[in-house]
Amino acid sequence: MNPFQSPIGTHDVLAPESALWEGLVATFAQYAYRFGFTLVLTPMFEEVGVFNRGIGEDSEVATKEMYVFQDRGERTYALRPEGTASVVRAFVQHQPTTPYKGWYVTPAFRYERPQAGRYRQHHQLGVEALGSDDPALDVEVIALAARFYRALGLTRVRLLINSMGHDECRGRYVDVLRGHLEEHREQLCDEHQRTWSHNPLRVLDCKKEPCVSVTDDGPSLPDFLCADCASHFASVRRGLDQLGIESVLEPRLVRGFDYYTRTTFEFVADALGNAQNAIGGGGRYDGLVEQLGGRPTPGIGFGSGIERLLLARAAEDVTSPLINRTIDVFVVDTTGEDVATALVDELRAAGYAVERGFDGRSMRSQMKLADRSGARAALLVGPQELAAGQITIRDLRSDDFEQAQQRVARENIVGALREHLNK
Ligand code: HAM
């Protein structure tokens, strides 16, 4: 056994799987760009207060899952458990003009019980849009996610949506919910028998059967929305309808962080079964900028787990590669004269993806590598070719040996190869 393995709940990604990651990120970057988002990069760790204040000190992630540590200067930091709080901290610090629209790709760290689709380091693609409470922006953010999932080839995806209202209407709802939970507190799960009163909304998020049935019979959040929040929510749903994006009202959808207000949403992949089927989620957080020390500024965004997107694609049997990462040509050089070095450089400069043999291996061994590389053609340079100033192009996809070989002059190699590959 090797002395070291990747830490529990983490994984290494090597080719060919890594090409899917690259394709996913490239596709997301392209969609984000189309929707007017620019890339934002923030540190992987922040003062712990950014997350405690941002996602809520009492949230499950902050209390049980955050990787908190002291550095050598005795400052208390946390590895980022999600992307939103960091981007909002950066927004408050740099005050870009609004509306500000940033996209990111980032690892996120949560000390969870690892299982399929749930990891201690996962990776999110996400966006945050700050500075407007226009429902059209909610529609845009949700549409970006929906269009992106479709571009990945996912078809069995449902959009669940809810509105959590603003402080006041949500406050009224929480009071009534608290009363309901008090009446049924003995039926709640062990954890929520202890904590229901402190944060009743967390009980709605609980997946355990007793909590689900108690809250199912309780008050429903959308019934408590004030006129403004109700009309905002109606506009968002109308906008989605207009784009042909179907949304299902899910009154229990309050999500796990304290910063959410008004629109909340989650995309679930039905191909994934029930446990880890959320491939993306997000919502508005109109109080978060203020919470992190900025001027009151509304915001909305979402994050989507790369691992879960790939699991969903696999579960739906989607095999399109998203990006081509196979090489075009393999150079086999048996002259011992360093011919390959200049040749691969010239081919790469002409735009081809080129690999070559090293270590003076035999023709046979280099041909094996060429076959394994997935290249369409091999360029062979042996003593005969060297003496004649020529190169042999061999097609690696053809079984007909005669047809598959062609000798061309060294100086014409780029043109001849282009012609060969276009055949
Ligand atoms: P979240 O729902 O906690 O929201 O995470 C977003 C997505 O990340 C989930 O839908 C899921 O696909 C993936 N994910 C979360 N935890 C794990 C895990 N342990 N293992 C694998 N995948 C995971 C947020 O993080 C918010 N920051 C989203 C947001 C952005 N809201 C507003 N703006």
C-alpha cells in the first residue's frame, strides 16, 4: 500500500476525466460571458467572520462543517465552504460599479460524511450579481443555469423555486412556524427537538421523516409574503414562463444559509435518485452586503457542483466530450538525431496538438505509444527518411497498410499533414 492517499472525502482527477472538467468549466465560462458576467477570483480562505456572518453562525455548515484554523500569526481563518460570502466581501472591499456580475470556479470545503455526490472538497461553478433587485435579474441568473445544464446535455432536470420574502414577512412566518413546532415538538427528530425554537427554518430543511411530516402540516411560507415580495415572486415566475423554463413551487425550499431573502431555487437531477440530486442552488441575498459591512445592496446568485453535474451526465448516459482533448499527431523518431524536437515545434506552431516518443525507444515501442495516444496520424522519421529529407505520414485509424502510408518532403510536412487530416 502507498504511504499516502488523497484525504478522505477528496479525489484526484486525471485524464480522461479531467477533460470533462475542462469542458464543463469552458462551457460555463462561455455562458457566463454571454450573460455579461466577468471572472472573479478571491482567496481560498477568509477571516472566519466572513462566513460566520455571511452564511450564519448557526447554519449547519458553520457549526459542523467548516474547516477553521489558526495561522502562525494566530489569526483565525476558515477554508471557503461556499463562494458567495467571499465574493460579497470582495464587493464591499472594492466597490465596483453596479450592477456587478461575477462568475467563479472554486473548490469548496465542508467536513461532511463522504458519500457518492457528497465530498469534503467539492468544486462549484457559480455566479453572483449585485446591485439590482429587478426580478428580470433573478430570471437571468436562473436562465443562465438552465441554459448551461441544457448545453451539458442534461434533460432530466427540474427547477424548484420558492420565495422567502424579506425580513418582515419572513419574520411573521417564522413566528407562526415556531408556534406550530412548539405544539408538535415531541414529534421532531432528536436534533430539532433541541434546536427548533432557535432557528425554526432549519426544521423545514430537515430531511428526516418526523420533521418532514410535522412541517408539511404547518404554515406555508408563500402564504405570508407581503404584497411587494409576492409581486416580485410573481414577476420572476412569469419571466421564467416567458422563456419556457418550467419551475415548480416548493414552499419548503429555504436552503441552508441564513443570507437568503426572496427568490430561492434549486435544480435537481432526477437521474440521480433522491439523496444528492441537487446539481445547483441559489437565490437572493438582499441583506448580505450590509451584513458584511457594505451599503445596502441587493444580490442574487447560484452555485453548481461540478462533481454532481458529471454524475448527472453519467446517469443520463450523456457522452459528448464538451471539449476535444485528444492529440492530432504522434511523432516517432528513431534516428537518434533530435529530428523530432524541431518537427514537433513546427507542428505545434501550426496549431496541431502533438506528442512524441522520448528516451530513444524502439520503433515498436513508440508505435505502441502512438496508438495509445489516440492520435489520428503518426509521423515517422527513421534513417531512410532522414537520408532522403522526407517524413512518412501513417494513418493510425486505417487498417489498409498501403493506403495508410505516404511519404512527403520534410519541408512540405505541415501542408501535407493538413491535407491528410482533412481527408
Ligand atoms: P449550496 O446549495 O450549498 O449553495 O451548494 C451549491 C451546489 O454545490 C449544490 O447544489 C451541489 O451541487 C454542490 N455541493 C454542495 N455541497 C457539496 C458537497 N459536499 N459535495 C458535492 N457537491 C456539493 C451554495 O454554496 C451557495 N453559495 C449558492 C449560491 C450562490 N447562492 C447564492 N449565490
